[in-house]
Amino acid sequence: MSVHVAQAPTTGIQVIKPDPPADANAWKDVPFAVLFGAHVIAIIVVMIVLGLPLLTAFNGLSVTEYDSSDMKTIVAFSGCMAVVASLVAYALVNVVVAYAKDVITIVLWTNFTLCIVFAAVAIAAKVAILAAIFILCALLNLCYNRMVRSRIPFAAANLHVAAAAVKEHWSIFPLAFIIMAFQVVWIFIWCVALIGVVVKLQDSTENPKGNTVGYPCRNNADCKSNNCGYFDSSVSQTTCLDPTPRGAIILNYALMLLSLYWGVTVIKNVLHTTVAGVVATWWTAGDSREVIKGSFRRAMTTSFGSICLGSLIVAILRTLESIANSSKKDGSVAGCIAECILSFMRSIVEYFNRWAFIYVAMYGFRFTQAGKCASGLFKQRGLSAVVNDDLVGQTLAFVSLICGLICGILGLVYSYIDPKHTSFTSAEVLFPIIGLAFGIGVTVIPLGVIDSAVATVFVCFAEDPASFGRTHAALHNDMVAAWRLAHPDIMLAFYPA
């Protein structure tokens, strides 16, 4: 794989693009796609064999203090909040896109103001250490705001172009909700499987009231070893078995955590890669039919193995981080240090994957090739410092929080204006929480689409701004003006003197 550097004769812009792989339409990193599929089948089998029988045993038991009418009210309110959150999110996103510079500025100064407010509260409460921390945070925010002030137009331009891309292909949003629905289904399957594993792998502490190894049993509580099961496949009667080794218990829990993180990360990255493919096609080809269908098909077929590989690396780090966190809670200094290191490593890998998957979507590279392209591009363009700009990310998170607060307030208001249906216990707490959860949860999906689009716009412009000028001249001029203002040295690479 090499990087092609050429001079565009009509524009004078230096074009830096990687050579597309010869096997762009071939399936990449197939072993990891097969491994992921086998792992999903294994979790489903565990759910059916170990988890579902336990759920059946609990069927019919009352697990809530709410009656049927209360539950109907809660379900109806949740449905209303889903609709309201969607409308509020749509309105807020349009406001952010229309007034991006102002909103980004407001977000930055809101962070500073909150630090000052919290510092004042800490001073009033006479907690000097906490007050000092918030004052320090306020000063750091002030310095950061002054440092990035010139980059606000750059972030606003990226956001504006990304919004234009997804608006033109608006059907990406229903697809995003469908993909996230699969994530909910996956988490449910995993939770049921986990229940079965937890019951199966009881702690090996001796039960003095239980029977010794070899005696017939019906459940783990009948045995001293807390381990009731089949001695081998030829035996029809369950008996007390030897205690489950603690190492085996830890290994099983670790594998379950790995499974959860891998599944969730793969689903999230499928959406990210799909959005990147859509925006990249829009960037170079302008109007194109069935672009979403094609991008999603590639993410689920030829590029799926690469997505599984990159996601597996993150999942492994998350699993190790969770184990280290558990060790830290037990008072282990080594666990605390390990958690910090693993958290840092995981953040770097997640950020790296964000850009690598864009190249997977754009060119059909293998995961390792895509990573080399991403790092090589930023080195050649001198964008290493620019990549750290997170103004758009902060703004989108702020929008999600505002939507959550609005829906939470609506939930609180509803709990007081409709006493006929909200007279049950803790209604004034439950409905605001439901509103907050739906407000944030519903907006996370469309805002995630926009965030992926922003990253793709960044890569496309860094590679070749000229192609964008041929398909979207007005937006191209806005991007060039913003980049000249924020990063004049970098623009010399695009427009050499």
C-alpha cells in the first residue's frame, strides 16, 4: 500500500490519497468475522440452555409494586417521551447547525461558568479542597477557551457540511435506530445468558448443610460444594460435584464481559462505518442512488471482518479494565494503576479506530491497512494537533444533555398535572427519570450519526478538498474559508504558493 501524491492541474491543490487495494471488493479479515459469528451463536445457546429455564421459573411472580394500570401509564408516558425527545432533538440539531459558531461558544463558556458555580458552592460549604479543584478547572477552561477561539469557525464549518450530508441522505437515521435496536436485543440476550452463567457458577464456598460429592441433588444449595450438575453425559441424575475452581469462575465471567463489549462495539462500529461510506460517496459523487444500501451492505459483508477485528481489540481492553477496576475496589494498588493504564490505552485505541474505520468504509482496506492510512494522512498534512479538536463532540454532548433535561422537566410537570394517573409511589421521581433517559437515549443515536459524519468530512477534506469543490462548490468555499482562518499553515499544503 502506498500513498499517491499528485498536483491537480486545474486547481493547484495537492491531492494525497492512498492507492485503493487491488482486492477492494474481497472479504477482509474473514477469520474475525467467523469468530464473531461463532461467539454470537455460543451466547444464544447459553441463553437457551441456562438462562431461559430460569426466566420460566420466575414467570408469574410479582417483581414490582405497581399494578397493571400504573404500568400502562408508565408505558404510555415512555412512548410519548420517545416521540417528544425525537422532536426536541430535531429542533435542537437544526438550531445547532444554523447557529453553530454561537452554540459552540456557549458550550465552552457554560463549562467555565459551571466550574465557577461549583467552586462557589464548595466555598459556601467550607470544602476548601473541592473549591480549589473547581477553581483550577475554571482556569483551565478559560485558557482552553482562549486557545481554541480561532478554531470555532473550523468546527462550525465541519458540523455544517456533515449536517448537509446526512440531511440529503436522511434515511440513514431510521437505519441507525434499527441498528441500535439490534444492540438492545443483543444486550437482552447477553443478560439472560449471564443469569444462567451466574447461577451455574456459584461461589465455591462450602455449604455446611449440603451433601458431599456424589449425592443426588436438585440445585446448588443441596451440595457442600455449591455445585450441582451432571457427572457426565451418560448420567440422567444430577449429583453433587467438586467445587468449581475460582480461576474457572473468573475466566467465565471475563469471557462474558468480553462477549458483551465485543457485541456492543461491533454494532456501534457497523453504524459508524455505514455513515462514513455514505458521506464519502456524497463528498465525491454528489447525488447518488442507493448509497445507504450499498454502504450498509459493505459494512455487513466485505468490511465486517475488519470491523470485528478493530472492535475485538477495544473489547479486550475494556474487559481487562473492568477486571482491574474490580481489583481496585478490593483495595489493590496494582489494580488501580492497571485500570488507569488500560483506560488510557483503550481511549487511544477507540480514537484510532474512529478514523481507521472511515478508511475501511471509503476504500475497503483491511483494518491494519486502514490504520496506516489514517496515521499517514495526519502526519503528511500536519494534522496531528488538529485531530485533537473536540469542539463538535462537546457541542453534540451538550445538545443531548439539554434534550434530556427538557424531557426530564416535562416528566416532572406531568407527575403533578395528572394526579389521577400518577398517584402511585415515587411517581414524581420515576417520570423525570424516564424523561431524562429517553431525552438522552433517543438523541444519542442521531447525534452519533452526525458525529461520524463530521469525522468523515474531516478526513475527506484533509485528503482532497478539490473533489468536494466539484460536487458542492458553496460548501467547499465555506470549508476553505474556515480552515484558512483556523489553520493557515496547514492550508499551505492544500494551496501551495
